[in-house]
Amino acid sequence: MNILVTGGCGYIGSHTCIELLNNNYNVIILDNLSNSKNNIVEKIECLSGKKVKFYEGDMIDKNILRKIFKENNIDAVIDFAAFKAVGESIIKPVEYYKNNVSTVLELVTIMKEFNCKKLVFSSSATVYGAPEKVPITEECKIGGTTNPYGTSKLFVEQILNDLYNSDKEWDIAILRYFNPIGAHESGLIGEEPNGIPANIMPFITKVAKGELSCLNVFGDDYDTPDGTGVRDYIHVVDLAVGHIKALEKLEKEGKGLYIYNLGTGQGYSVLELIDAFEKASGIKVNYKIAPRRAGDIAECYSDPTKAREELGFVTKKSLEDMCKDAWNFESKS
Ligand code: WQD
């Protein structure tokens, strides 16, 4: 099968491309390289031992989408291409809605033109807002998002639901990621955000490396066991495997709209994450307790039952693996 991976040079996209190639899919990447390094394609080919087709461009450009579909018999699309920094989205809402929502409208328009109706969409647990309960199931209400990034994912989920209800020939899997961290065991690819990291793990690894001096722990007065925020960290390689499982579901069953949480089902606090990182790396992380970050919630972790029962998806990597692989990548960067 020929799979178009939009944003395939990004953090989750690149790890998923490697899993696709390892599972004998043909991979075509469209990426504008806005949040990734341009040697990432060579690294994907080196780590998989296989070639990929790469198109540099932006999904908002219908011409490049048409060119890709004309030149390749695309069987399915995995759509990662989006901006993903929560804080930045509050400052630049229009750019986020344009890049994260309008591009999907262009994508599904061209997919329909070429009668390609299998789509795996990269969504986020952020669509649950402040969750009504934890662990979070797919039946939990969505909405009440606290930032344009999360709202953009909510909008696209609504668009895809409306698209499916208008044409039951579509075959759509919406994957709600919890907190992806870690890196490929080679240390050749991993999370390398532009500028000062917003997410905790790349910030921790840069403090461990000495590039940043101190980690601010955003609040220790939440209603959690040690007062710091609790999240469901999932190894990016496990997350990538979840996409293969979703594709297999679309190939096998077809004609449906499926929604899955991709998480481990285990929540860890910020202090527990720091402790796990120190044990895995042997390096003390300098941190201090700081005020809460606006928009943060106390606890967010998944009930992974549905993905396990319907996709056969079970995460394999531990928090220690996530920390070890994240540090291995940072120390080699
Ligand atoms: C995790 C925990 C912070 C930084 C967001 C998006 C989600 C996904 C991942 C894209 C929280 C604490 C953080 C720091 C800290 N995005 N923290 N000091 O906010 O749970 O999720 O990023 O895929 O969709 O919503 O992730 O890593 O920013 O925060 O104490 O310097 O670490 O308060 O408890 P978050 P995060």
C-alpha cells in the first residue's frame, strides 16, 4: 500500500514513517520543513533501509497535493501536518486555524477528487478540555478546550465527522494522542522543537545537557498525589505503532469513522517524571517549583481499553525507556 504521510518529517511523523517502512508500506512524505530538519528524510531511509518519496511543500497548496496524487497511487493518508505548541497558539490563533484546519479541508477535497477515502488523523487528548473524569475514555465529552491548538483539533474532528456523515464511503481513524515523549533507540531522530521547548521532556533533556539552567515545575498545588501535574506519557515509537494498527483496521474493516485514545493508561506526575529521568540518565535535573502555567489541567491520562480491544494496540515501553531514549537522542544531538 502507498501511504501519503503529511508532516512526515516531524517528531511523530518521522517515527511513524519508519514503522510504516518496517511493515512494508510504501511511504510518500509531504512536509514544508517548518518544524523539522531537512536531513530527516535521509535518517528515515538510513534507519529503515528503504527509500521514501519526498515532496517539499504545504498542504494549503492544492497544486502540490494534486501533483502527489497524480504521480502516486495513494491508498491512504496519515495527516500529521500541524502546528502543535499550546502557548504559541494563544499568541497566533489565526496562523493555527489556517495551518491546522484549512489544510485539512484542502486535503480531503483532493483525496475525494482522486477517490482516496482512507484517512488517519493526528488528534490530541487536548480535545477533552478539562476532562470530566480520569481515566479518560473515548466516550468522555469533548470541548471546553483552553487554547487554539486544542480547539483546532476539535474543529477538525467535527469536520471529519460531518464529512463521514455526508459520505459513508469514507474510512477515517481519529487518534487522540496523550503525551508523546522519547525517541528512536538509535538516537538519530527525536523531539527537537524550534527555540525554547514548551513541552516538558525536551526541556528536561536540555537542562540535563546544560543548555538550559533550570526546569520550572509549573505548580505543586494541584489535587494530585504530590501536587504536580499528572500526564499519560507514551513512547513515540509505541505511538507510531498505533498508527500501523489503525491503518490495518481501515484496510480490514473499511467504511467507518473510528476514534481511539493512544496512551498507556498510566499517569505520572512531573516529579515522578523527573525522578525517572534522573534514574535513567544518571544526571540530576536542576528544577524549582514555579507558579501554575495558564491553561494547564491537574490530571490527564487515558483508559486505553478501546484501542486494545479493537486495534490490538498495547504499549510496550516503560517510562524508563522513554527517559533513556529521550536522553540518548539529546546527548547525540
Ligand atoms: C506536561 C506536564 C506541565 C513544561 C501538550 C498538548 C498536547 C501535546 C503535548 C502535542 C504539565 C508540566 C511542562 C515545563 C512543567 N501536544 N511542565 N514545566 O501541556 O500536557 O500537553 O503537549 O502533541 O496536545 O496539550 O504537555 O509537556 O507541556 O506538560 O512543569 O517546563 O509538565 O504543567 O503538567 P501538556 P507539556
